[in-house]
Amino acid sequence: MEDAVFSKGLDGVVVARSEICQVDGINGKLYYRGYPIEDLAAHSTFEETTYLLLNEHLPTKDELTEFQARMRRSRSLDPHIRSMIKNFPPDGKCMELLQSVVSYLSGYVEHKIHHSATCDCRITLHQIVQLTSVVATYQRFKEGKQYVEPDMELSHGGNFLYMLRGTKPEPHEAEIMDRALVIHAEHELNASTFTARVVASTLSTCYSSISAAIGALSGSLHGGANEDVLKMIDEIGSAENVDAWFADAIAKKKKIPGMGHRVYVAKDPRAYIMEEDLKTLSGKRNDFRNYDILKKLEALSAPVLGKKEHHIYANVDFFSGSVFQLLGIPPQLFTPIFAMGRVSGWLAHILEQRKDNRIYRPASIYEGPAPRGYSAMETR
């Protein structure tokens, strides 16, 4: 393999052709099957966006009505799943639970449906819908509260808030939560999506592929940055302290959470959407503390970090944690919420992988010892 091209982390290596998502990092644009994320965020719902990702086109009214009905029928958790959540180790994390539940769910689907690489994983939609119900139920059980049956009249995001709180959310809250899931639904061949495709390429089931993707997302280099942004905000304290905090951070070359992205060299288009939702929620709550700190920090960062040699701008995590916080969602659920949205994209990629499959088998450059003989124990 001496002539092989080496790219650590597969950086810049093209491993698949895809019709699902386009990320234009230079211009800060994001498209799901050709549709700008701004249009989907403004006009679509998570259920419709999921249909788009899985079926390659926007639905007609009748198609969406039927698809919504199937998604909503899958919301309620089987008593055995509830028992699994309730009996999960007290110190277990929600992402660990999600990874386990997805595998457990496969046992509740007819054998011929899911234990086949040629099956249509869109039949049950359990893999997408029940993640949301599991996350809400996990938190309620953590707080010593009872399971809440889903409300079939609410949007996907609105129902999550309802199952989490036990009370119906305000219309603007439901809309903002649903939009958050829309903008997290897909983002090209990131680490968790690539993981899903690698597992799918072995002709494993969609459940095991999604479980593996959740494992990849649980890593600190993939999910969790919005939790760090909230810790930073608490450290800063108020908008008046931003200048001094930023000067100290630059002097000490500290990383500013929520700033910078592996692909974007412009501001993340999803950050604009979350920023507007944060502004709306801040106004509704009459609480602009986080918003003011973040906007001042962003303004200071732009001329310093946004220089041509850096290209560091706000990403979606810069604002999303504050949005979730104002919705009353605890930080330990932030990465699980990422999974709740991204699972639609994962399943879309699994289905696409199966269309023209070849098992992933990259090469490595061996740098170990030269061939040598086995040495007996007494000679070592």
C-alpha cells in the first residue's frame, strides 16, 4: 500500500454519491433534496421534511395526511419499552438508553419486516418516531413523574414538549421545537451518518445501523457543543462582561464553543434560524440574557475569528442550547434532541446505501514491525 493516498479521518475523500443533502460550506447554504433549509424551516414541518428525505419528493396533501397518521400511530410506547426506560441504570445517560432502545424496538417489529436488507424501513417509522417518545419519557421518569400518552393532534415537536412536560405547549413553542428538528434532520456525510451507511453496507438492519449512528453522535466531538455554550454563558454572566471575557479567551487561545464548523467557512445557515427563534422566545419570556451575551460575543468574534485565514463563524450550536433552555429542556437532553431530528437523515442514507450497495472496506498503511518469528516464553 505504499502508493495509497493517505487522508487522516478520510478528510476530503469522496466515498459515496448522494441525492439527499448538499452543504455549500463556502456560501453558507444547506439544501435537503434541493430545497433550501430556510424554506423548509419557514414552511415545512418535521413530518413533511421526513417524508421528503425518505421519499425523495415533497408529499401531496393526501400523501402527507397518510404519512402523518402512520408517524403518529407509532408515538405510543409499549409497556415493555416503558419498563426498560424506568429500569435503566440510574447513572445511565440518555444517549446510551437511546442506543439500547433502538435495538430493543427491533424485537417488536415483525421478523420479515426488519430482518432483511431489502426491506422497506419506512413501513413502521418506529426508528424515527419513538426516539422522541423515549427521550421525553426518560426525563419524566428521571424526575419521578408518570408516563404521558402522546397527543395525536400535535406536531412532532409539539408532542415532544407535551410528553416531556405533561401540559400542552403554546403554539409558538411547538412551532419552534418542530423547526429545531427540521434543521437538525440532515447534514450530509457527517460522522454519525457515515457510521449508519457503513453498518448498512454490511446488509445489517436499519435498527442496528441507527443504533451505531447514535453511538457515533454521543461522542463529544460530534454532539454536545450547545451544552458547552450554556456553560460559557454562565461563566460570562452578563453582556457587560463579554468584552473582558473575550479578550481573555483570545489571549489564552481558548476555543469558543459554538464557533466554527468542519464544513462551513461562513455562518451556518441553521444558526440564523435558531438565532431568530431565540430572539422570539426571549421576547415571549422577557429574558434576553443569553441572547444579548451571544450576539455581543458573535459581534466581537467576527472581525477576529472570521478573518480569511480562520473562517470561524457561529454554527447551529451557538444558539440552539439557549433555545432549548427557554423551552424548559434540561441540557442532558440536548444531544438526544439532535438524534431525534437526525434520525430521519440517517434512515434516508440507509435506504440510499441499499440502492447501490458495496460494503465499505478502506485500506490502512501498515507501520508496525517487519515480519518476525514467534519467540518462546523462556526467551522473552
